[in-house]
Amino acid sequence: MGGIHMDMRDVGRKLQKIRKRQGLTQEQLAEKTDLSATYIGMIERGLRVPSLDTFILILDELGVTADEGLYDTLKNGYQTRMA
């Protein structure tokens, strides 16, 4: 049975793209989320995987939904079986 595979570098690049589109620096996003700029940078480079709570906090501060934050990052999806 297939699962979902996500490359965290793709997720990080997506977050970085959204952040930059909004004209925010890593430091500004870090201040808004009460995280360190170093940690934000590590997430954006795919070196750290944030907890779900942290991921949602970042998305909320960027004003985007999880769908927008994850769009184009899934390598394959679930296959559903019709009953």
C-alpha cells in the first residue's frame, strides 16, 4: 500500500517562497512566531522538521492554509480503493 512521501526541502522552499513573497525576513518571521531565525532557516533548508504545532504556527503567521503551504510538495499520494 502506498503512502505519502514528502521531501522536507520542498516544504522548506515553499515556506521560504511564501515568506519572501510577503517581504518578510527570517528574523521578522522568527519574531512573529517566537522562534529563532536560525531555526526558521533550518526549516527552510529542510534540515529540521517542525512539529505540527510549529508548522501551523508558521502558516498562521504567514496567513496561508496548510493546503497552500504543502501545495506541490507531495511526491505521491494515497491510493483509495472503491468498495
